[in-house]
Amino acid sequence: MRASALLTLAARNLRADGRGALLNGAAVAVGATALCLFLALGMGVGQAVRQLFPSEARLVEVVPSSVSLGPLLGGGQLDDAAVRRLAALPGVTAAWPRMNLRVPLAATRGPEGLALNYPPGFVLQIPAVGVEPGLLAGALAPGAAFADPGPEGAIPVVLSSRLLELYNKTIAPAWNVRRLPTGAALVGLELPVKVGFSIVPLKTEDRVYDARLKLSGLSDRVPVHMLALPLDVVRRLHREYGKADQGYSAVTLQAASAEEVPSVAAAVRRSGFAVDDADRALAERAGAAVGVATLALSFLALLMLAVAGLAIAQSLLASVRARAREIALLQAVGATRGDVRALVLAEAGLLGLGGGLLGSALARLCAAGVDRAALRLLPDFPFRPGSFVHFPPWLWAVGLGVAVLAAVVGAIGPAAAATRIDPARTLA
Amino acid sequence: MIELAGIVKRFRDADREVPVLDGLSLSVADGEMVAVVGASGSGKSTLLYLVGGLDADFEGQARVAGRDLGTLSERERATFRGREVGFVFQSFNLLPHLTAMENVCLPAWFAEGPALRAEAPRRGAEALRRVGLLELAGQRPARLSGGQRQRVAIARALFAGPRLLLADEPTGNLDTRSGEEIIDLFGELSRGGMTVLVVTHEERVSRAAGRVLRLEAGRLA
């Protein structure tokens, strides 16, 4: 029997029992709607979580171990030798040391060239870390040099791109000050600072002098609470203020691939250092929570589709019994048992197709509605995503495919029952 | 057209097998109209459906329209039913959601090869014209009288141009006048060279047949 004839006859049969077909199609549609909606929400919220907790899959943060037996057994201070050893570990493609600035740095005025209503008398203590330019590759403005400009030049700095979001969504509204433009518009701004000045009593150095910080870029690789300076600037300031060498505060390792991160982390620990994976663990826990919730809801939706499949099975079985003479007649005019089986499965397939299409479309509409409601009702918190749902084109295929599968699997029993009809006894 | 030799057909009833046809042998020539009569349960309908290839579970030799029914595969039996045999039933068995024309063309849906499907509109119209119902081609069965429904069923049986027409109590649900029209139609078909085997309880059908076979307990009396 040709596929087109099969589908036409199946469609006629469904139309003949329009009410039953409508109910079965609706059951499938509800299941498909739930499945697509839950998956779209899960993927959308998952994306939001990744945006909230960015974690570069290939980076490993190495810090000195809290308990160390010194360099004899490996580990101890993170010095140049340790950085070389870490860079030579299998699977490591780059190692960038970082050194926290131990000379206080403070701003008493707002950035130059930006009409910002900086609170009068306000002193901003700036924590800073020295990093190598390689860590910030791609984040620096074109032509910007990330090197020590000497005592007179403006010190290039890089801010966390997340800091701007936090500032604009929390600090600026709370202080009633202007929000800052995001992105490259801020690059090039200069901030006058006082080197050696601290708001903490007795922490101000004997010598305090004016300097300028020049924003050279924005990067997610800079800690949100710090400002990144060239490592050479930090070394120079430490020399100027007689700070003893305490080694690096951390080393960022880049693994060849995300899959090699666990083995690199294990090798780091074997070398006597610790791995600071708090951010990664937080991102993974949040991602896992969303994943589990999505999985549970999708399982629930699949159960709904299974129930829809059972409803179709029951309905088609009753239909096959009621249409026994009709099925026997089809065999009398030339249908094989295979044709009869295919006809029942095609009826179920059409029900699944219709229900799946309707369900996917409903899910798309519901997703758009949920998204619109969330964006309207939720406050404008930092890192709030532009959308809480993700409905890629392949989700339509999932909705259709699973719905058709549930319906056709449900029809296997009734199709088998239809082939067992004895046409001679039924027609006699 | 029909050559049966030593046909045995049993039905299973609970844990025992009941013979319905018990060593039946008969021969029907091309163009013959034969009435099969007998009491209820004598095996008339069983004989009809066995000859029509709907029942393959039997013992003995059955040769119909040049085919040995015992050796045909399921697909070959289906093709045999669709091309060589036309069935007419007491209760018409028209599909209620299809029009008269669509019911008549039903065998084309299952036909192998494109020829019958391509010719379906012409063949369907010709079959309906032959039974005098071409003007009702677009009507659904619910809008037709009993006699008209049976004539649509006969048109369906004639659609593929079979050489053998098998009718199971074709006038059982019809009034006298409609029944006589159907009997006349069968006579006309037989005179045109078609072999007609009719299972009936009715004397008027038997009278119209060229030969009457009486079945008793699965054997010819």
C-alpha cells in the first residue's frame, strides 16, 4: 500500500471519529507542550546561570597550599620556579602568575572625562592585582599596552566586565549616581589615585603620591572585586615601598581542553599546591541544580506523554474492535495484514503528529508568555538575562518526534489486535 | 473457474475441533451462476470465504481462477482477492465516511502497481454506471436506500474486473423489489461471462441460479 494512500485513508478514518481523534490529539498535545516548555525553561535558566556564574572551562586557579612542608617536598611559595614547574605539567598550555598589590591605592575623585556625580569626600580604596598581559589577551583595547609606563605615566588597568553590571544595577541606584555605559565606551578613561594612601588607620604609607590609572579594557578574567595592573607595576611599587617578596598570590593555568582540567588539578595538588575551584564549584552546583530540575520536569512531561500514549492505545483498541467488520472488509478487497497494521499505526502517527505540532506551538507561545511575564515582574538585578527561555528550532523536532513516538508505540498493541482479526469469521 | 477437492475446514470450539467442511468437492464452470443453500451452520459462508481466499487454513485442494489457493503467500492471496474476486455481503459493508464512488474505488487503495490506481476514477464510474447509480457517486451510504447500498457494494465488487463474484446472502436485508433487482443484476453479470456463487436462504435467488448446491453438515447433499 502506498504511503500517500495509507495516510489519506488513515486521515479519513480519524475524521470519521473526529471527537475521539480530537481528545487523543489533545492528550498528546498536553504532553508535548509540557516537554517542550520544561526543556525550553531549563535551557534558558541554565544559560542564565552560566551568565551569572561565568567559569572558563579550561582555567585552573592555583594558590599556595594552606599546609605546606616547604619546597623540599614541592609546593610552598608560588615563585618563578614554581610557575615554571606548573607550566610544565602535562596538559597545561599556559601559566600566568598573579600578585596582589600590597601598597594601598585609593581614589578621592571620579574619573576624568566622565560627568559622574562622585560623592564629595568619598574615598574609594582599590584592591589591585598584578597580572601578565597574556592572561588578558583579547580583552585589551586595540593598541593599548599592558606594561609598566614608569613612575610618571598613566598605569594601564583592566576591570572586571561584571563589576560594571554590579555597579549599574546595585551601587548606582543606591547612591543615586549615574549609571556607567557598558562595553568599550569606558576604555581610555583616567582615574586619579593616591598611591600609598589607605582609609584604614595606620595603614597609610609614609610616602603618598598622585598617579593616574588608565582603563585599557574589560575582562571576565579579572576578579570582580579587584582591578588588574601589569605585574611589573606591582613589582615596582613593592620595591618602592620596601615590601618583601612573598611570591605570587596565585597562578592561573590554562589546560589544553576542558576534559583535561581534572587531571591538571590533580597534578597541581600532587605538586603541593592547592586549587581554588570555589567559583567553578558554585557554577557547577548551580548548573547541576538547574539540570536536575529540568531532568525531573522533563521526566514528568515524558510520563504525561506515556499516559497520552496509553490513552491512544486504549482508544485505538476500542476503535479496532468496533471496526472489526471494516478491517475485515479491507482485507476482502485486497489489504494484507501488513496493510491493516500500517493503517492503525498511521492513524496513531497522525494523531501524534497533530498533537506534537499543536503541543510544540503551544509550548512556544507559553515560553514567550513566561519570558514576557518574568521580564516584567522580576526586578532588574545584576546579570538578569535578556530571556529566561531558550527555544531552539530543534525543540520543535523533539516535540513532534516524541509525540509521534508515544502515539505509535501506544498503537502497537491495537495494530497487532487488528491483524489478528479473522476476516472470514468476521464477515460471515 | 472453481475446483475443490476433499476440502476439510475445522473450527476450534473450546478444546475440540469442529469440522465445518468435511471432505467437500465441487466444480463450477466459467460463467455459471450457482446458488449454495443449506441450514445455518452447514458451512455455506465458510465455503464462500475459502473460495474467495479470505481463509487459508484448510485441508484439500482448492483451485480458483487458475490459482492454487493452498500455495499462495499472504501477499498473493491479497492480490487474488483484490483482482480476481468480488465480494458482496448481506450487510453491504460500506465505509460510512466514504462516498459511494470512494467505496467503489476502495480496492485501488491496496492494489499493487499503479495501473488500477490510475484507472480508478474511470473504473469506479463505469462500475457505478453498470449498477445504475452513477448520479449518486458523491453520496455517502447514509443517504442511500438499502437497495442502492447493495448496488454500490456490487459496483465495488465489480471495480477491479474480477471473473468471480461471491455473494453472501445479498438480498437478506432488502425488500422484495430491491432483492429482485439484485438477482436480475447477478443474472445479467452471469450471462456476461462472470461466474457467480451465491450463498442464500431465499428460494427466488435459487430459482435464478443455473445450479443449486445444497450443503449439509459440511458436505454436498
